[in-house]
Amino acid sequence: MTKVNEFAASTSGNVAAPPEADVGARRYRVISGCVECASDLTALRRVPGVRDVRVLSATGTLVIEAPTTLDDDVLLRTANASGLVLEPAHAAGAGKSAEQPTKRSRWWLRPEMILLEIAAALLVVVESLGCYAQYESIAEIFAYACVAVGIVYPARTALMMLRAKRVSINVLLVVAVIGALALDKATEAACVVVIFSLGVVLESYVADRARKSIQKLMDLSPTMAERFASNGTVEQVEVEQLQVGDVVLVRPSSRLPTDGTVVQGSSWIDASAITGESMPVEVEPGAEVYGGTLNGHAALRIQVAKPFEDTVLARVIKEVEEAQQNRGQAQRFADKFASIYTPIMIALSVLMAAFGPQVFDISYTDALYRALVVLIVSCSCSLVLSVPVSVVSAVARAARDGVLIKGGAYLEQLSKLKAVAFDKTGTLTLGRPTLLQVHPLSSFDKNELLALSAAVEAGATHPIAEAIVRAARGRGIAVAPASDVEVIPGVGARSVVDGAMVVVGRVGDLSRDSAAQAALDAVEDAGGTPVAVTVDERLVGLLGVADELRPESVTALKSLRQVGITHTTMLTGDRERVARAIANRVGIESVRAQLMPDEKSTAVASIKQSGITAMVGDGVNDAPALATADVAIVMGAAGTDVALEIADVALMADDLNKLPYAVALARRASRVIAQNIALSLAVILFLVVSAIGGRFTLTEGVLINEAWALVIIANGLRLLRLHSSLRAAGSITSSKASSASASSAQPAAAAAASASDEDGCGCGPSCGTQSPALPVHQIEPPAVHSGGELDGGCGCGPSCGTQEPVTAVPAQVVAEADSCSADGGCGCSPASVNGTAASDRRG
């Protein structure tokens, strides 16, 4: 399904009903057994009623689609017969039972671990007795016993793989052990079994680090909630039982159980686990909050807005878990290589056994032994595991920092990114007009002109009117709303003030008035929309209103250039001069102006000719352009369900600084994956050539094989750490720095955060890897002011010297459509008083 179709499906009310309403997806965690063998669980697929079985190796989870009437015990017994021990995991993040910590803490009591421990003890006895010639026969007996005990689970897995017509290292291990016993090398067979089984355990432990980073996300959500009953009492219920409209109590320093709206209480919320924002946010009645976030110092009452499975945290967990379904080229190469390479190695072993004596002038016994060594060393897990472990680590690291990457394919595309196209309104700007300049042209001073304008606009409701009134009040001006305000579409708002007709709105022809023309040029050069103020049809002043620039836009664009993005473009429906001013201010190279929404997708298609292209938008109005781009990046996805659906990469908070961070992380992941593939192929070649030459024994071969697999997997796990290059790219801070900044603002936040950070990998619930709040004076864009500082003392123009200048390539503006609008305005005027500015409607 294309992104456009996905968008249409997510927004359309006519959604096809499933064939059977009682069929649902059940999730099971793999307690023991081979997760990668789960894809061959034909027995589970044959259970009556089961529709599909999917493995999510990122978290060691099986997803089984089956009727709700099907008993869990049937599925659990069937899986157990196939070599897997499962436990139900109810909703995403909610499958934490009281017994689970006990199970995990006693992993050494699992049957496969007990057999390995017995086999290892027997091997110690074998090696000890082998030092004495008189005990060789006894040592051989213990060696056979060691093989018999240690081979049980590998043989079981090998049998399952053979039934699925697949050859894995378990199959080759069993063949090698049988061959070694046939050659009367029982001690080596025992060593191979123990070393191999121990290597599997270590590989599972190392790879589980990536899964634990995702498990941390799941652990953010409480399993229980305190819900208000109809009689006003509080009752404990599971989070899955919460219904939309229920009111829950959230106590101080506890995590929110679900998404909702604050109905009572004022506190602060640490949303770093969801959005990646480092600083707590004040909330009061009416504020939207997310499940999994940390409440501050006061109790809150929250009205549930969504079922648990539809909460932002649950959907993020689901996307991260399923990220491996979207495989990149590197992962597809590793899978394809393994499927071709294994049969070739088996054929090579057969040829070695058959023709080794003639080629190498050795006995048939030695040739068979070398063939067994080739079998053991050739089937390495390093190549198969290195790529998915790296992808899961990178995706989990990004999710902890407020960036959701939906798979290896998009991670790979991000690493190759050459061009980025930005929507203007709501992406580079806040989508909120603000008063930029005040130009009196008569006997009025600035405050008088602003007070007169605000008196008329106080009776209107469009964003430009709100910006003017807000600015007047910010200057301490008492706004006395005029009576009988009339809003005229395409013209403006008018009313009688002190016996005179005052009109605030559309700018007419100013070519005959040099002072007015100069004021108009100053407004447009600053990227503002001009608003005329007339008294009895006489122009008395001009106001400049502009969409407020995001504070981080300048730093984000600068960081993008530092990480290697060679081409940036702004796509907007706004006028050319406004677009040029904003592009020069933030450092965007080129602009395509006056675009209708459907024309943006055409523009993105042309930009793609320069290389892999990403489109950054708000997720709704830019759906066609997002679908056309190689990578669809959506801002503020935590607050928009549709954005989460259509995005390939979602910036959970409205923070553009996370974009260069995501690109830098993807490029680092690409380098690590390339290292792993190169190392894996080099090691495989070395081991196979050395085995053919008889350079080492079975024991040495399996030991080198497993050791290298651990090294390569550990290399992939480096992506879980916050590298210094990522900090620089996305203004991400370390745990200590973040905790320090939080403590200065909210001591309780820091205490709660540090208490919940459980490990040193940066994956704890309070992972301090978020963007710090930068001082305003460092990021305030030129000529954009607020409150009483509007136009005060700095000349109000774009060259105001209080900000750091931005070096940027002059924007090249391409007019794509006529700017005239259907309402009679020119598409450039502030006359669109019935809504946003006409220019912003199309941006």
C-alpha cells in the first residue's frame, strides 16, 4: 500500500470491516528457545483458527492472529512442542506480571541452561582426567556423557529446522559431532558441544541488550491505574480496562497510565520518554498528556482519551517492534547471502571429504576431519545477526531520543539523504502569526496606532487579529474593543471608533505615497504580511504581521549542512518576497513559492533527481508531497494520529533539531553495518581457508567462530550509546547534563528521573538524551519579537543587530502559480480577515 493510500485509509470514515470480528492479534514473549526459528513454526500455523504467525525478533515476541475463542493453552503447548517456551504479553508494554521478574532472575534454572551446566561440569572432568594416561578410557566415557547431555537442545532445534527444509548452524553442529564421534574424537566432540552452546547463550545475552532497550519503553507504562468509580471512590484497574471518558488519578512522581486530557490539577510533566524533550512542561486543566510520561509535584485527574492500544506509547512500541519488517538493502543482502552461502559450504565440505586426499595428499580420515571443521566454521551467525542487531539498536536509540524510525529501509534512506524539502507553515514556522513591525504614517505614534488597530481587531477572531491584540496587550496597552465590528471578506475589519470609521485590513495602491511605499517595502523585506490601518479612508499606518519562526530553525538547518545535506528547499504557497526573507533568515538554499498543495508533490519529484530526498511536513496538508518523497518526515507526531500513520520518520516533538540528529544516527548506523558485513565476510573467508588447510581443530574452529560472532554483535550494540557526534548534531545532552539542567528547574523531576534510570546504556525511563532548552538570545530569529519588545529600539527591520547573523546562500525563488486568490484578494495581502492570511492558506 502506498503512503497516499495509507493516508486515505487513516482519514476515511469508510473502513472495511475485518472478515471475522472476533479475530485478534495476540502477543507472546519468547522465554526460551530460538527466536529466529519461530518463522518456521508450521505447527502453530496449522492450529485450527490461526490466521498468521509473525516473529518480532527486535523484542523476542511472537504475534499470532487467531480467534478470541481459541484457548491460549493450545498455542502455548504447540509452541512448546516446537522448542519454544512462551508467555502471554497482553497489550504493548502491559504484559508484566508479578512472576516475570522471578522468571528472568532465575534464567539459570531453565532446562537448556541446566543441561549446559551439567555438560560443562562433565567437560571439566574430561579435561582433568585426560591429563593422566591411565584414566583415558574413563575420560572418554565422560566425554560421551557430556555430548549426550549437551546435544539435546541443539539436536532438537536442528530437527525442527530440517523439518522446515532449512539448514542452520545447529544442523551442521549435529553433523560435525556425529562425524567427530565416528572418527573416535569424543573429547573434541564434547568441547564443540559445550563451546557452541555457551556461545549461543552469550550471543543471546549480547543481542538481548538491544531488546532490553525496547523493553524499557514497555516498562514506562504502568500496569495498573487508579480510576474514579461512579460513587467517587478510587479503584485499581488494569490499564487495558480503561475506557474512553474514564477519569483516573495520577499521584505525584508517578507515570501516567494512558493518553488523556487534564481535568483537574496543575503540575509539570516530564515527557522525555515520548517526545525526547529534556525540560518538564507545565500542564493545567485542558492540557493533553501522554501515557508513560512522568508526573511532577502535584496530583492530577486525567480523562482517558484513547483505548490503551491506541496510545502514543503503545503505537511507538509497536512501530519499533515491527521496524525489522521494513528491511534495508544491507539486511536483505545478509539474508540472501546466508541462504546461498550455506549450501555452497555444505557442498565444499562434501568435496573436501571426497577429493581432499588427492588434492592435499592426506588420508581419508584427515580429509573427513577437515570437512567437519569446514562445516563448523563456515556457518557463522555473525553475518546473519550483525545487521538486524545494528538496526534494532539504532531504531531503539532514536526512539529513546524522540525520533521514531519505522525500519531498516528508512534508516538506510536517511543515511543516503542528499536533499531535504521543508513545508513552511507549521514546520519552519510555528503557524502562529505575530506582530513584526509598526509603521505610523500620520500624527499617531506607534502605541496609538496599535491601540486603534487592536480596538477594531478585538472584535474579530482570525489569527492576524489575535496577533495584533496580543501584541498590544503585551505592550501594556489597554484594549477597548470597538462595538459593531464588521468583518468584510477580502477587505478587512471595520468599526466606528470615536466617531471615525476605522478599517484594518487590505493594503491598496501605495505607489503615490513614498513614505507608505517605504514602509510596505520594509514589511515585505522582513518577510511580513502588510496590514493597512485607515481612518475615514485616510491611511494612517501599516502593520507587519508574520508567521513566527521556530526558534530552532536556524540551528537545525546549520546542523543539517554539517552532517552533509547538500540541498535544502522550502515549498510554500506564500508570496515570493516573504518566502525569500524566511529562507535567507534560516539558511535554506532555494524556494519554490506560490504552490498549491498538489503542486508540492510535483516539486518533490523534481528535487528527487538530485538524490535521495526527504520531505518534512506537518503530516496532514502535505500528504501528497510526503508520499512522493523517498523519506516522509513528520513534525510533532506525538500529537497527531494521522502523522504517525503516514510518516516513515516521526519527530515526536515539534523540534527540528531532531532532524540532523536522525540523519547523523542513520549515517553512523550505516557505517557500523558496513563494518559488520565486511568483518563477517573477512572472518568467514579466513576460517574456511584455514579449515581447508588444516590449520586448526574442531574445538579451535568453533571457539574462533563464536568469539568473532560476539565481537561483531557487540559492535552493532555500540549504536545504543549516545555518541558525541550525535550530541553535536541534534543538541542532545548526556544523562548527567540533562539531569543537571532538569534539577535547576525542577528538583523533583531530577530526583524522579535519576531514580528510574536503571542502567548505563542511556535506555532508562529518564534517559537524558534530549535536546536542551537553548537560551532565547541564542536562537531568536532576526526581526521576530514578542510582547513589549515589538519593534522597540532596534529598528524593527530584518537587520536588527541584536542577533547573530546567519550566513546563507541567497534563496532562488520559483513562482509556480499565479498569486491571485478567489476571494478577490491578491493572495499576498492581509485582507483574508476571515481566517489566516491568504498567503498562509496555501503554505
